[in-house]
Amino acid sequence: MEDISQLRQAVLTWLEQARDLPSIPQAITDTALSTQPAFEAVIDAVVNAAPKSEHRDLYGKTDGDWLPRWSTLLGGSRLGDATRLVAQGAPVPVEEVADSFVAFCTAPAPAVERWLLLTGELPEGTRIPLGSHTLQAFTADELRQLGPMPVLQGLQPGGLDLDLLAGAPVIHAPNPERAPDRRGPGWFDFSGPRPETRHWRALLPLLLWSEDLLHVDAVFGVERSRYFDLNRNQVPTTIQVYEDRHGSPEEVEVRDTGSFYIASADLPRLQAFCSAVTAKIDAVMDGITSSRRLPKQRARRLERAARHLLQAYQRTYHDDGVWEQEIDELHLDYVIALEALMVSPDDKNEGISKRIRTRTATLFPTSLREPVESRVQKAYNARSRYVHGDLLADQEETEKRAELRKLRLLVRQVVLRWLILTPCNTQDLAPRLDAAADCTSCARAIDEPLRAFFQESPPQDGIRA
């Protein structure tokens, strides 16, 4: 405790001396501050209160010796920011800054997490498990506590306004396989698949819950109370006009939430649905470690379908906001997702399109089977023409977008119904669908499980078998 008290006092002394520093920017950069003689006292106090044996993350090797890294002590902890504010005469609560710095140095290193900021809006306080991930909507105050020295939040111009993120859907999960990467959250990570597809098992239940579009706005790293790597340029915003108290229009920057919205009354249903769908996904994906061919292939087919579905969603900001040049490519993504689930490993090459068409239609009530089969045939024909380099039918852009939306909604339902019905043992779903297409009595094996699931865990749009 004495070492911690001395560390706190060293920081308070450092901040008191900061009042005498020149306020010109080049004199108070982290690099310049690290050369100040008074900073050595802070380093010595850190060594005593947070030794390398217990806090390896604070240390680096300098001239053969292990010493606390000045970049971590000044930049990572935000002590440098506090010092600059003091030097510039800002009203900084130095006692709270000292307490935050002590906590930063002496607390155990937090786990590294991967966070995905999504479009949409949830009630603040929402917390829903999604397997190893969690869907959560934080309050602005909770978000402030995630970074170092929350007391500095709002004192520096140009920083991220965390009020923008209150109620924002965030998916987060521990990321133990990756060391903290503080070079910045590169969107295109060439060391692996795109971020939205890497986390498809958490995102897929949300896509299946609602017809409203959902996509990933930002991917970033978090070490709670130490590192919150999201900058304001990654948060999509829009301008809304309100009337002030005098009736004059006032422009306010707000987060662009899109159309994905969950009301408080729907949260129990959402949680039940996500729990049920996550269990179905996990059961199928357990087959990836199976020594048998069918469970392994089934897991791969689900992952492939989900990845293509997510790729299409990620490039569709809203149904009227798809680049005309990309409509055909998104169309192809949806058809690949459909084909991945509807083709059986035992199928021969002949008659594939017909089997896909009839199996897909069999997933739906009898009254919908004919229009579903027609839509699948149309989508599959367009896919074949596109892949073979032929010209697609000449359509108005608005018509093509409308067709793309209908295909999106169809594929979304197909993925959900496939998950509900597909067995997790060594049996294949395709023979059951083939039998139900030709036999009315066999159709009960399809209709009854669907009806039971939708009664127990209905999605937002109230789909029924």
C-alpha cells in the first residue's frame, strides 16, 4: 500500500509541476514529456508499485534493462493528455487523474476483446448472450468507463462523443488468440477473413430475427479501463433538425441507426429467439470436428451460406442504396447461400437446379410453394447467365433492386428454416425434403417442427410455418 501511495503522490507532483510547462504543442508532446527530469520520479514509483513480474505489459527493454515504457505511461494511460491540459490551464481534477493512473498501472492486465459496432438501436442496458459473443447496448457513462481516465472525457475537443453510441448495438467477445494491436483498427485485415464473416455465428441470429437490414459499421479492439480503440470517423452520423425552445430550427449530429430497431417490449422475444437459433448453429457446427463426412460437410455448408449472406448484407446499406454495378454480384451471393444449403453431398450433377427449386419450396406452406419455386428458378437462371458472362434481362434499376430485396428476404427465411429442420446426426435433410415434396403425409415431418419452433421462438416479423 505504501508503494501505491507513493505512486499516487508522484503523479500529483508531476501534474503540479506541469503548470509551469510551456503550453506550446511541440514542448508537451509525449516524446518531449518523457525527457523531463521530473518524469523519472514517476517511472521509479511505477517500478516499485507495479513490478515487471506482475505487470509485464507496462515494460519494454531499453539498453538491456527492463523499464516501464514511457509511451504506455503517457499515451496508453492518458497521463500525457492530462499533463497537456494542465499545462494549457484547463480545469483538470488532478486527484481523479492520479487515482486513474494508479489503477491503470496496478490493476491486472485486462483481456483483449474484439468489438463490432452495428447499425441499429437497442434499449440501453440490453445484454443478450450469442454463444461466445455478447450483444450489448451500453449507456454513455458505461462507455466512458471503458477507456483510461474517464474523467478527461469531454475536456479535449475533437474526441469521440460517446453519447452518440448510447443504445448502439455492440457485439463483443474475448479475443485471446490476438495480442493487443494498437496500430489502429484496419477494416481490411489481410491476415484472415473480413471481420463480419469472422464473427458470423454471432451476427446470423440477428439477421434472421428481423427483415430490417443490419451490418457492421466498425471493428475495433478493447481492453477495459485501458484501451478503447474507436475513433469518431468510424461512427456513421447524420444531421437531424429539431426546434429549440424559441421555435428556431437547430441542427444536431446523431448516429445514423438505419432501420434495425428493438423496442424494450421485444427484448424477451429477441433473447429467446437468439438462444434457440444459437443452439441450432452450435449443434450444426459441432460437426466440423466429426470424423464422418456428412456432419463435417454440413457445417461447412452452413458457414459458407452465412458468409455469403453477410457479404451481401454488408454491401446493402438499405434496399434502395445498392450500387447498380453491384446488384448482380449481391444476387450471386444470395444464390450461393441458397445453393450451399439446398444441395446434398449425394446429389449428382444432373437436375441440380430443379432439386434446389423443389427443396426450397418444400420449406414453406403449400400455398407459398409455387411462388417460392418460381422465384428460385428466376434467381438461379439469372445466376447462371451472370456466371457464364451473358447479359441479364434488361430491367429498370428500381425493378432490379426490388427483385434483390425479395431474394434477400427469401434466402433469410430459407437459412432459418434449414437451421430449424436440419438434423445434427449423420442423416441429411435433403431426402426428407424430397419425400415431402411428393408425399402429403411426409410433409408433416417438415411442417410440424417449423410450427413448433415459430410458436416457441418467433422472429420479429412473426413468420409462421
